[in-house]
Amino acid sequence: FFPSTGPRDDFNQRTGEGKSIYANGDTYEGQYWEGKKNGKGKYVYKSLGMSEVDGLLFALKSKKSPKESFSDFVLRCAKVLNVGTDVVEATLEYGYFACYNGDYINNLKHGKGVMKNKDGSVYKGDWKDNKRHGEAIFFYLNGDTYSGQWSGGSKHGYGCYTFAGGKGQYTGVWQNGVFTEGQWIMCDGTIYEGKFDAKNRPFDEMGVMKFPDKGLVQQGEYRKGKWMPTDVLVGAEEYANALAAQAQEEAGEEAEQPAAA
């Protein structure tokens, strides 16, 4: 990289606040310790260039009227470009290139940070050893969002994926980026509860469909994309009581089992 600015320690290592400009055009501005990125800083990936969305936003910003409020401008850009408002706001806040703004430990993203990706999508949350890890929210280019747990760079644990435009929601357990079990809340408010396959499609033979507006519940399964009931409709309260009674019965059976010798 090109020579950096900022203080150096007795061993000529960058220590404290500084800025580096790399040979490929990337830049880092922030804290150093013993020659490595440590603390808070911002790394801009200028070598990746602007995405199509970033370029269009840059053009729209250059022609923005001073009379147009920030919120109105964000809404207009989101509508014109057919992207989420959070994506527009992140670009206006962090710049028109992919970048990371947050914590570092020994040159690795580690702690809290915001990553604006090459395509314009945004990750805000926890990092560990340069990977998405912990609690975070991910803003997709089209306006979808995922809010929940991550591990080793993938959605893993409990999380909620919300489709843009009120088109539904997945809430439940994720494993290595795949939604495996939980609720699929549909556009009309109907809720499917059960397990899901590797393509996020319901496949549980003991699935449950809930109709909150009618206060009804029905057991069944999805076959070739269609709901196939295996039981009659029952009241939501009746169903909840039956589950509670079943759980109590199972707990009693476990308590009655003799202890291992």
C-alpha cells in the first residue's frame, strides 16, 4: 500500500489514528495498534467500483433540489430505483462504494460494524473473525430484511425474515442459512407452523395452519404446494388446551420412569 498518515510507535509501527491508501485504490481511516487495524475504523473498497444502484443514486443526489426534504428524497429514490429505503439511507450515510464501518481486532472485523456490500445490501450488527456472527439485521436490495442470529457468516439460530411490501414473513429457527422450523406468516394473516425443507418450503406431516381472524386451527401438511388437511377445524383455544394437556401428560410419564441403576 502507499505510505499512510498518522503516528507511529518506537518500532515505526502505525499506532493511533491514521489513514492508509492502498495500491488498488481502497482506503482505511481509523485506529491502529502495533501496525494493525485495531479499534474503530472505516475501510472503503473503491477497487470494486460503484454498483448500478450506487451510480444511479449518485446521479439523483447531484440533481436533488435543496427544497426536497431528506425523507422525501429517500422515498423518491426507493420508488424510482425499486429498492428498500434502508438501502438508500445507508448509501447516503456511508458513501457510494462498498465499505465496512466498525470495530477491528488485529486487522479482522470483530465486534460491532456496518457492511455496505457491493450490490448495495447492508449488514448491521455483530462480527467475529471477519465473519457475520451474533445478532444483526440484513437489509436486502429489494427491501426484504432479516433480523436475528448469525454464525460463521450464515443465518443461524432464531431469526425473522420479512418480505418487502407486506408479502409475508418467516419467523423461527435457521441452520446454516436455511429456515428449518417455525412460522410462515402469510399476506392475509394466515399462519403455518411446522418444519421446512432446504428450499424453505413447508414439508411437515404434522404441520398446523392457524386462521387468527376466525380463531380456528387445523392440522395437515403441504403437498406439491397445496395445503392438505388431515384433521377438522377446531377453535384456537381448544387446540391450545389440548397441547397443554398433552405436554402435561408427557411430563408425567417422564417423571414416572424409574431412575437408571
